[in-house]
Amino acid sequence: MKKTKISLACLLVIPMSSFADSSWKAFDKDKDNALNLSEFAGYKAALYAELDMNEDGKWSRSEFVKGLRDIKGIDPHWLREKFKRFDKDDNRSLSLEESENEIAKNFKWLDKDKSKTITQKEMPKRF
């Protein structure tokens, strides 16, 4: 899996407001200052790949917690609880498939006007 170097954070567990900066613009393929579902999925897939440290196509619990624990203000216990919630088959790893449900939930939450795109204006400014 090719890794893309962007902000080390996971959109599945960290409030979307932490990504209100310009890092998401690299995924705005049609340069309309909005992310459609496909572009948003690419953004999340890049983050997923970054946290898949051994490149086996899934996150182990240790990769998940280790990859995110350096982010200021993130509690490792909170991360472990999030991981357990996302690990639907309870195999102690997160597949991209398991993550896709969370991608859709985050996209719907951000798409305030239900336009099927996330505009820069819809991105929260802060936590």
C-alpha cells in the first residue's frame, strides 16, 4: 500500500474539526473547494494507509493506538474504546471495510446541506 504523508490523524476517531486546515485540499480532485464522497473516501483511505504501519491492509489495535497517541490531547484509553467499537467482528484488527461505515457516517455528519459534497465552509474550524 502506498502511503501518503499527511497529518497523522485518523478521521474515524478524531473530530473532523481537526482537519479544517488546507490538508484536505489535495484530495479535491476537481478543485471545486468541496469534497464529494469519492474524494472524501480518498482522504480517509490515505489516512488509513498511513496508520497501517506494517502494510498488511488492516489496523491492529497497537497500530491504531500507537499511530494516534502522539496527537495532542488524545487519550490512549479513549482510542482503545473507539477501536473496540469499530472492530465489528472483534478480531482485534480494523479492515478497510469496517472503516467504510465510519467514513459514510462522518461524511453525512459534515454534509450539512445534503449536497453530497463537503465544502470548506462546512468543515468545522475547531474542536
